[in-house]
Amino acid sequence: MNVVDVTTEGRVGVLTLNRPGALNALNMQMLDEITVALDRFEADPRIGAVLVRGSARAFSAGADIKESQPRRFPQVFVENWQAGWSRVADCRLPMVAAVNGYALGGGCELAMSCDLVIAGQTAKFGQPEVTLGVIPGMGGTQRLTRAVGKAKAADLLMTARMMDADEAERAGLVSRIVPDAQVDDTAMAAAQTIAGFGRTTMQLLKETLNAAFETPLAEGLRVEKLAFHSCFATPEQAEGMAAFAAKRAANFHHEETEA
């Protein structure tokens, strides 16, 4: 059985985590299926954004502990255990997370690997790894600290407490909060909007956004300037500015842009 349902809606590739009996706990099969799907979406010029969602009860309650528990240091070190999840953050397409219910441990890290996080009012976020005698291993200490600052991150990581959606939005972890029943529709609308713009433009924009967290300011500004100049080599820039001058809506031909 697949543990990730892979579909498309218009120009949006959709990944629905589907392990309801385990609160969508992340296991290696799930990683393999997500990796294959992202490879396919990136290779398809008709796909302009990716939506990741779970269920009403849980986006994901974390990594599958039954899979992790038997392992010891030599094995996890040699296998570079959990490193494969960086594939989500490395996706060149904009990614939107639709979070209902619990986003804990690896689930929180998966959401943070996305570019936008749309959360339901009753969503809960946390990194409770210390209760298991370990620390986050999918980017939690780094992305959480960059998102909410050292003081807030230390509080969450060291006490293992959960924060609700309101606190997560105030702290900068969540992009928007909507009623629980509207999470999927709101996240899909955001993904469709993003996918409607130029695909190359969005990929360049994502690279510059990531540079803001990965490089000093001077280097980030250099990356931004180069990406801005690169836009002028694309049909998207020609169409967008021509449409503005003609006072009409832009019509981005996505397949032609990627040819």
C-alpha cells in the first residue's frame, strides 16, 4: 500500500500523507514515495507548486519510532539516517504545507521544510525529541531557530512543550491561520496562485529567499541581483511586462517557458 497519495489539481502537485493509524508518522517508505513524487513534479513543466497535507487529526505526529528504536549509532551514522528528508527543502518548486492537528517532531520539521505553512486554528506544533532521549535530526534545531529565534526555539526544544497555532503565527513559524475546515482549501488556493505565475520566476524567487537564511547579507544581495538580472532572459518577463504595458492580464505559457 502507498503511504502517500500523489495527485495533481491543475498546476499543483499534491502529496497527502496517508498513514492514519499512525497519525501519519514519517517512515522510510513515505520518504521514498515523496522523493519519487517530487522528482516527477520537478520534471513536469505543467506543475508550478506542491501542496503537502495530512489529515484532520494530524499533519504528522513525527518520525516512526518503531522504525528508529532498534537502530544504534554505527547503523544510523553509516546510513546517514533521516538525511534523505532534506529532499523536501531542496525541492526547487514552491511548497505549501496544510497543517491540521498535530505537527510534532519530524512532522514539524516537514512543515518547516515547506515555504508556506497554512495552519488550522487547533493545530499544534512541537519538537518533543528530548522525551525520547534524542534531538531533532531533520533540521529542527536549525530551521526552528531561524524561524522563531533562539529564545523561543530553546523553550520548545528543551522543554518539549507544544505551541498552538496562534503562538506559532506570532513567533513566525506559520504563514496564516484559518478555521480548521478551511485549511486544505486555503492552502490549495495559495498553491494555485503561486503556480499561476511564471515557473522560472518562482524558482529564482525561492533561491533568493533561501539565500536570506543561508548566507550573509552581502552574499544574499548578490544572489538576489543575479536572479533579478536572470529574469530578463525568460519569456515570463517579456510577457509579464508586455501585459502590464498593454493593461491586460499576463498569460504565462508554462510549457513554453520550460522548453
